[in-house]
Amino acid sequence: QVQLVESGGGSVQAGGSLRLSCEASGDIDSIYMRGWFRQAPGKEREFVAAIRLTDSYTYYADSVKGRFIISRNNAEVAIFLLMNSLKSEDTAVYYCAATENFITNYVDQGKYHYWGHGTQVTVSS
């Protein structure tokens, strides 16, 4: 079992930056992929970014490419999401996710087994 806890959300003006963190505990050595998803009011939860822990290869949704950076610490306990040039459409609850399985469809939330409770990000224009 793996437990995930997000932090770092808050309110920011458009154009600003925020850094989200997700700390993992439990059987962290079993994790293959970790990712970030978000859900805006009235919308489905969507993929934001993911990082493959075997080689730190990263994946991004087109909507955040060039603005967001996903990274990890060496202990593999935490991953981060640095969000730059924030827009009002980035307003959402951001969720951290993880899976032990070898997956290629990293955008599919159904492939992730573990989820955090989410952290709110609000961008005002």
C-alpha cells in the first residue's frame, strides 16, 4: 500500500507560479509511475503530468507543456509540480497519483492505483 499527500496549493494571480508537492509513504519502492491530475469545477478529471521513476522520463498534457515541470527528489519520497505562467483555466483541484504497474497509457487515470486527497489551486485573472 502507498499513501499520497499533496501540499502547496493556494491562490495566485494569472502569470504567477506555484509549486505543488506530493509525499509518498508505505511501499514506495514498488511504484513505477507517479503523476498529477486535475479536476476543474463541472469538468472531468484530466491528466496533467507524469514521471516514470525508472529513468525520470516525463510526460505532459499539451495544455501545460512549456509551463509546468514535474520532478522528483532522489529519495523517491516526493514529487513536485512547478507551475509557471498560470492561467485562470488552470484553476482546479490537483491530485497526485501513483501506480505499481508498468503502464504506457499514462494519461488514463484508471491505470493509477493510489491517489491523494487533492489540493486546490485557484488562479485569478
